[in-house]
Amino acid sequence: MNVKRIAVSAVVMLFVISNVTVNISIAIARTELQQAQVQGVNASWNNIAATMMERQLMPIEQALFDRLDEVLQTVMGMSANGVGLGLSDANDVDAVLQQVAGEEVTAFRSTLTDSSYSQMNTIVSRFTQLRGGAGGLTVASSGFNSSIPGLTRMRGGSAGSGELVNDGRLGSFLNVAIATGEVDATDKENAYDYDTYGAMLGVDYRITPFLVLGVAAGYSDLDSSFQREAVVAGGDVTADGYSVSLYSTFYKGAFYIDGIVSNGSNDYEMNRRVFVPLGAGSAATQADWDLTANAITESDQHAFGLGVGYEINLGATSLSPYLRLNYMESQVDGYQETGAGAFEFIVDRYEVDSLVAVAGVSATHVVNTRFGAVIPQARIAWAHEHQNDTDTFHYRYAWEAVPSGGSPWVFPIESEEPDRDYFVIGVGASGVFTSGTQLFVDYQTVVGHSRVTEHVFTGGVRVEF
């Protein structure tokens, strides 16, 4: 035991000294995440080394110690001597530090606000139809302004006249949307591509000609994949989301106000790759450096939306300036990974808050034809994020042995600062037939966002009965 104690202490001292004096040129190029990983790996290694003096390590604890030792030997530039991972290139060494980090956990953060606000936007589209007197079934609605002159005459009434379409107070809608996009990498977060599919079914009741209450249930499916880069071996995150929303709109003349209250949950599955191609001089085993960590967790979220606007009719053309305020809060449960042996993480519970103010205007124009009307639409909105500040996520190695009186090293992962201002632009066209059937296509994208590129496609039919 004395021999082991002396040997461990000597290696610890060597690493502490080398942290200051060795590979200065490599350290300068490292990101903040990679620099923090050197400190954390060293701290976890020291904890396990101290525990070795108190008791025999479990095999999984010994495996973590060996893997961290290989990382530290590589960082210290000792790979050329037949130890470590056999890597000497600065970029390869930095890639190792990224592989044993948990920055992938921040990918959950973006999906929370995206799924919540996407569901709320579907209900906002329904509000536009309701103010036009819509009833019956709506399938995949585009949400164009249906109360403009020319269109309401075709439907047998005038906006604001107090008459209900089809004399029905009860209405329903079904909306289906598809979105695709990508998020660029930063020093703190990995790049990833994503595809989302969403559906919402709602039922509403017109209490008075100008007041409507409704309830809606929504489902969303998200699939995202981390882009493979020099320091990212890949992986993916999938999420299934469910929500229930209460909504209401009141309008009098050209003025309107509406509100949404929503509660929901998301079920997540994440696969995080740990892969390092070993160098020729490595004494490590490739199987120990080719692993996939799996995680399952869930979140609860609450959202609130409030909007006001004014509709300006200019003959066959309509302009609708509006203001909206959307708030979302969510709590993601902590979890422990499986399947990656020594490299499994325990991730703490964390929260995400977002408050977005939106100012926009939409424009529609009716072109009458012999079979009905064609209605092109364009809209633009400026959005400002007031909250959703940089968050710090915490995780630790699940199999880190801790000596008596000690505590495990907790890695802090700081998320990227969100874009405060960006624009949402959409265009579309609808065909409205004398029978009341409506066909449409719609496209929406985000402009001015430094990291996010997104395309949302919607199309379908609305049928009144």
C-alpha cells in the first residue's frame, strides 16, 4: 500500500506541474469548454486516486480511473512514450477533451421553446379564422385573414355582422405542420440538424358573436442529429411532446384581443457518442473508446400567450398589425446515462424560461375568379427575447469514486447566449371556393438569427359543414 501511495502521489504531482508548464501552445487554442474539461478530468482522477488509498475500487470505478488517466497522459504530451492514447496533434487532443465532455445535454434546451411556441402559433392561426366567422372543420389551416371584403361575401355574410357561419356555434380544427432546420456550432454548443412534425386538434364554442372559447390537444415529434465534426462523434436527440391548451378570442369592430394558456410535457431520448480513433503508439484498447451513452428523461412545461391587434380593410386588401407576448417555463428532470460504461454521466435537473415579445403585420389580397377566390398572403414579425438567458447545466461522472469527506467533481456546462432579436417571415396562398372549401400552401422562415436556419411548411384543406 505504501508503494501505491507513493506512486499515485508522484503522478498527481507530475500532472499538476505539467498543467502549468506543458503544451502551452495547445492550451491557448482550446475552447472554454475544453479548458474546463482538463480541470474537471484532473479533479475526478484525483478523487478516484485518493479513494484507492482507502478501499479496493469496483471494476467500473477502476475503468473510469484508467480512461481518465489515458486522457491526462495524452494532454500532458506523453503519448509518444507509448502511454496515453497515442495522439500528439493539438486538434486530436482537443477532440479527446470534447468526447469526454457533456455539452450535448444543452440540445434539450432549444427543443423546449420550439415545441411550445409552435403549438401556440397554431392556435393563433385559428384565432384569425374565428374572427372571420369560421365554423365547421378546419384541416391544416394556414390562418389567413378570412374577414376581408370579397371573401366574406362569397361565404354569405359580412365580418362583424354578428351572423354565425352555417348558424353553428361549435367549431373544430386540425392542423398539421412540418419543419426542418439546423443550428450552427459554437464553442459551447454542438451543431445539429432537426426535423419536426406537429399536429393539433381543437374544439371551440362561440359564446357570443364576438367571444369564442376553446380547448386544443397537441402532439409534436422532433428528431435531431449532431453533425459529425472533428470534436463531435455524432449522436441524436428525439422528443415526443404533448400539450393541452385553453384559448379565447374577443373582437369588436376592427380591434381584437386573444389569450392562450397551455400545459404540456416532453419525453426525450438521447444517444451520445464517445469515439476516439487511437494513435499508433497507444496502449489503450479501442473498445474502451468506441461507446454510445443512452439517456431517457422528461420535462413539464407551462406557457402563456396574449395578443392584441387591429384589422384594417382596404377594399380587397387587408392589413393587420399586431402585438404578442409569449411566455414559457419548463423543468427537465435529471437523469443517469446507460450503455457507456465508465463514461456515463449523471445530469442534474434544470429549468428554462423564455419571454418573447412580437410585433408584426400581415397583409392579404383577394383575387376573385369564376370558381372562387385566390388569396395571396405575406407577413413579417420582429421578435425580441427578454429572458432565456445563459444557463449553467451540471453533470458528473456516474462512477467517480469519492474518498471519505470528499465530494464528486461537478462539471458546469454553460449554454450559448440566445439571439435577442430576429424576424419571422411567411408567405402563402389560399384558394377559396363557393362551396366553402379552402385549399392552401404556406411557408415560413427565420431571418436574422445567428445560429438557426429553419423552414416550416404547411398545406391542406379546410371544409365547413
